[in-house]
Amino acid sequence: MIEANREHKGLVVSILVSAFEDTKADNSINFVVKQDKNRVERMRTLMGYLFEKALLFGKAYISDDEKACVLLIFSEKQKVTLKTIGLNLELVIKCIDLKNINKVIKRQNLVKKYYPHESHVRPLIIGVMKGNFGNGTGARLILEVFEYYKNNRLPVVLDTVTDYNVRLYQKFGFSIIHKEESLGYPIYFMRLK
């Protein structure tokens, strides 16, 4: 696996947009991204935002074949800075439909409610480039990342909206700690045992 740096931003954004651009179902990305003719460009803004957050407060990893990536946040490193305020404003202006701001805030409040208040590791997003889904690239990367952090004493927590991902994460040892449906689609909050 490759630890990503600023020079990898274009690649990571491309992987993530490719992974999610054809998804029309209710999910966290479509929840945030304004659904119009500029949807893909708005997705690029969101993925760039997530990459920047990972570099500021965690790590970003790319599979050796450069077809998958995972972005992590370490909760104890997160803080509000001028940079994060700027990133948040850019996200609101370029990506989020203003009528969705309240829903996005509600989702963020759910994350605060169901994520542990002690320090933890949070995979922000995991993506596999279109055409490579199901061939094991993403699973190998996840295994490599977990192996790298196996002696980590912090809980690993995440949220997902698809049954497929729930089953996948359960194979990696995650269990569901809460299922929330107040936003009109299910969000599964999961923790590594």
C-alpha cells in the first residue's frame, strides 16, 4: 500500500469519483452532493474535501495497483482551524445544495451522537475505481491498513448505508452498534471488535 501525500490528490479524487459516480441510490454522498447537471464536479469537490481532511487529521492510503483508496481520520487530531473553516465554506458553496444544509447538519449530529467520545480512528471513505469493484482490490487494501494498525489501541468506528458494506465490514470484524433511519435511509454505525 502507498501512503498518499498531496501529490496523490488527483488520483485519490479520481478513484473516489469513479467509485461513486454511477450510484444513484440514497447514500451519504448523494445526500450531501447537489443533484444537478454538475453532480460529478460537485462530487470532485466533496472527494477533494475528504482528502484534505485526511491529510490534516489522519492518513490516506492507496492500493499498490492505484485502483482503491481509504481515507482515515484520527479523532484526537481533529480541530477547527482557518484551513478547516475555508474547506467547509468551499464545500457548502461548491457542493451542497443550500436546501440540504439542515439535513447535512442533522447527519453530522448523528455522527457526534453515535461515535465514541474517546479518541478513535474513523475510516472516512473507502473507494474502488469503477471496473475493479469485486476483484478484491479494496478488500486487500482494507486488510493491509488494518494489519498496519493492528496494535492500535484506539477503537475503529465507521458508518455505512449499504447492506453490502455492512456484510463486508462484518467479515473484517466490525459489529453494528446502532442503526439509524431518521434521515430517510439507514445508516449503520459500526465498531471493530
